[in-house]
Amino acid sequence: MNNRQPVYLKLFETIAHAILDGKYQDGDLLPSVRSFASEQGANPLTVAKAYQLFQDRGLVTVRRGVGLFVADGAVQKLKADERQNFIDNIWPDVDKHMRRIGISAADLMKSET
């Protein structure tokens, strides 16, 4: 996570990573704003802003009086977004570093076994 990143985006990433890691599946209930705020030591309004971002991106559905649920297809959409972020923002630096120190993709594959 980027330390200069706004808190609500850090909270968004925390929840997104929990979804990607399988803690929450499509259709699962997310923690309430107050519960998640308490767990994270965050202001409930900041958590609400992070949850609003999930709503704006169609990653959750709201059931009034019940809570927020991970929307159908949210896991796949988050994976696609993460892949694109990796390709656009992370891979160029990794590739440059690998070239600088002489590591090839084949070298990486050898180290997995």
C-alpha cells in the first residue's frame, strides 16, 4: 500500500484483498461500517466512503436494513482490475529491475521448483 494514499483507498484495498484472498465470496455479507471501522481503528465516515467506492464500481449490492453484500462477479472484476494494475503500474518497474540485474523469466521459473 502507498503511504501517501488516502485512508479510504487503503480501506478499499484491505477489503478488496480480503475478497481476492477468499475471505469473502460473491454473495457474502461484508462487515458493517461500524464493525469494520472499529476493527481497523478508522472513522466510520471514512469506511462509509470506502464502501461507497465499492457501490460506485458495482462490486457490492445493498440490502436496506441488512447490509452490503459482495456482488455477483465482483471477484472476477477485482482480479481483472488487479491484473491490469500489475501490467500498467507494477510490471514495468519489475521488468526494468530484472533487466538491470540479469534475471530472465526462465530464471524465475527455475526458482519455483
